[in-house]
Amino acid sequence: MEGGPVRDLRDMAWFQRNLDAGVGALHLDDHRLIAGDWDGGIHCWDLEGELLWDAKTSNRVSGFAIGGDLLFAVCGRDIVCLNITTGENHWTVELEGSSDLVACTPDGTTILATSSIFDLEMNDFIESTFWRFNAEGELLRQDSINERPWAIEMRNDGVAFLPLGRPRCGMIRATGDGLHHTPLPTSSPATCGYPGQSHMVIGHADGTLSAIDDGMVMDDDTYTNQPGSIGSISATEHGFLVAISIEPGAAGAGFGGAEGLARAYDGKGSLLWQIETPLGRNVDHVAFGPIIKDCTSAWVASWDDRLSSLEVRTIPEGGSLMMVEMESRINAIIGNLEYLAIGFDDGSLYLLQGELLTRRLDSDASPVADEHRSSMAEKLRRLRS
């Protein structure tokens, strides 16, 4: 497939903001965009770009969960509870080790967070702790294990499922009564997971994809084993995207080998298309994005220690809509059928909107005109600052 036109992300954006530190976490819904940065800042805008509130936490923000009118964030060693409308801090609790994951019930009455301890000599995680709180920040339960969980899915009743790394691997079912371990179809450690659809998809180091529906392992024939470790997953009702790191020349790579793959599958597990990256370039993120030109969009972000590359393709055909290159690494990306947000290591944050992208991509502006428009836009930005 031929690549789409190379575009300046600033020209395509619905709005752009610049934070004081790298973007560490994003939340996007029908009303707002929330970004957490590496200096502990949490910022909330409406979808027109108006800043609604700012909040300051203790350290790097790495994840969000939303329940009722509450926002829960893991920040360094802490879990923080904020009012999602005003940003008011309701409570902060310090955890043991580095906070990792957070999830909550839809009403925000039960919250589960995990933290882990990393041993520099062993170069591995040696202990993880599960923390269960109520909406007032009262600790209900604390349990520890020797593995680190890599994803979390929480049911409405407060039961959560978390795939594990070494040594046991498998999955933990966390309830109000404690932790219950169960094996998965592969003994390979989990590397990532994507919750929030009808079931959770788990990626493993050996390329296996597992599916968990309400704690039950689904028929694994739906998901084709991949030729390398799974690094990122995105899923919708119509299919899923997966990013894979592979060894050069491994089965499934292109002729001559590749550093990584991004693959798109339909809901029945049939391969739609794939993108291969050259040696030295890893696929960091895959995400579904807004409707563009009447098609669902798929976004593939890669990095080669110098430039980020963002390729946008259609679902299901795989036609390339556009390419973007940036000099900063993409840390977080999240999308829905209307918007997509991208956060970079240099603190820049972009929100893109499907209808605007369609108009911009359909415009007859020549590359020279595009370059001139980008230059003028940059001059205006400098004047305003």
C-alpha cells in the first residue's frame, strides 16, 4: 500500500496545548480531555479547548480511572482522588513502591490500585501490592504478590481481573475477600492488556493473545499467535489492533525482516492488513480513532530514537490517509469515533477531530501551500507567545 500524504500535525489539530513536562496519561470522553504530566500536573479542557481546571499532585501521573463525578489518578507513590468537574482534591493516599494501575466501579464507590517494587540488582519487579479503597479513601484491603500485573479490568461489582508477569504469570481475580490466581492458556508473562470492550484482550511475551470475558478464558482460536512480543493493543466491537516487536527475519515479518509489526484484525480474528517497520524503529502504540472520510481510522505510532512516525489508515481496507513525523516521542494516545488525543514527551498535546481531518485531507492545497501555511502559523504562534 502506498503511504498517504505527509502532514503537519499542527495544521490538522482541533487544538494544541503545551504542558511544562512530558505527557504521561490521557483521558478522553464525550465532554472533556484530561492530561497528566511527568511533573504531577493534571489539566482538564472541554472539547473546544477551554481550560476547565488544573491540579497539582506529588509526582509523575501515569494513569486515570473515572467513577461517578470522581477522577482517580496514580502519581508516583500516590493515588489521588479529584472532583472531575472542579479538580478539587478530595484525598491522597501514599502507597508502597511505585503506583502502577488504577480502576474503579462506574459509580466510583470501589477503587483498586496496584503498586510495585523494582529491584535494580535483579533488574525485575520483586513485589506488587493490591490496594482496595472506598470513595472516601478508606483502605478496605491490602494484598501482596511476587508478580507485577500489567493491565486491569474491573466489573461493576468491584471484582477485578489482572494479567501477571513472572514468575507465576496467569491472572489474578481480585475481590473484596482477597486475591485468587488462575492460569491462562499460555505460561508466557503478560506484557499488556486492553479492557473496556465486551472482553479484555491480553498480550503476552511469546506473541499469544488471550481473551477474558467476565473472568472466563474465551476460545483462543479467535486470536492468531503473533511472531513476537505484544507491546500494545486497541480493540473495538469491530476488531482489534496489535503492535508486535519481532526478531529480524522472524516468521510473519516482511522479506528481509522487520523491527516490528502493526496488524489490524476484524472481529472474527481475520487479518485485514499490517504495517512493517524497518530495523531500529519500534511500534509504540496502536489506537482506533475518529471517523475520517466515512471510515474508522487506525493510528500506528513508532519511534526510532530520533523521530516519531504516525501513520493513519482506514478500517477495514487499510488505505493510508496521512503520515506525520515529529521530533518527540509519543507517550500516550487515546481515541473514539469523533476525537483522538496524542501526548508527547516534550509536553505537547494535540486533539484531533474527525470532520476537521476529513476537510483538511480533502483540501486541494498543494505541498507548497501547506508549507507556507505551516510557516505562517508558526510565526503567529511566536507572536502570540
